[in-house]
Amino acid sequence: AILAAQRRGEDVETSKKWAAGQNKQHSITKNTAKLDRETEELHHDRVTLEVGKVIQQGRQSKGLTQKDLATKINEKPQVIADYESGRAIPNNQVLGKIERAIDVRSRSACMLRAQ
């Protein structure tokens, strides 16, 4: 209808939608890029390697693999791997389940480390 009106020479007013036909939903804005570069103030605390070693030693003393321990506490094996390697963001519920499963107090060690 718009093209037919334009062919007849009539005045047609159209407006373009913002980002129409483009995949702009995942665009990176200035603020996002700035947050990505910011490393000092905006970070998550992680489990220390000492806690990871305590968990690993307790798990091995019980003769459990990471998968066995994860199954025992109803978590994914990757969760155990992240805690043991110091990549996990501490979750007291998960730590409590791990402590009960391996009979070790991992939270008595210094838990958090700034990265």
C-alpha cells in the first residue's frame, strides 16, 4: 500500500523503527565494556585454594571421586571441581552439604579471596 501511494506521487510519511532488522539485542554498550575492564572494585569473592585443598583431601580420605561427592550432595560434578580449584563463588548451603558429606570443617579456613 505504501509503495502504491508513492508511485501515485502522494505524500507518504514513514518512520523507521530503532534497530529494525538488526540483531541489536545483545549489543555491548559503553557501560558494559567499562564494567568488563574494571577489575579492582567490581569483582566476586572466590573460595580460597586452602578451602579447595581441604575439600579435596577430605573427599579423597573418604575414597570419593568428585562425581561421587557431587551425587551425594545433589550437585553437579563441575560444582565440586570449581570449589576444589578455587573458582567457585562461595555458597554456604553448598559448603555445608560438602562439610557434612566428608566430615570436614572447610569454612574454618580463611574462605574468601579477592581476585
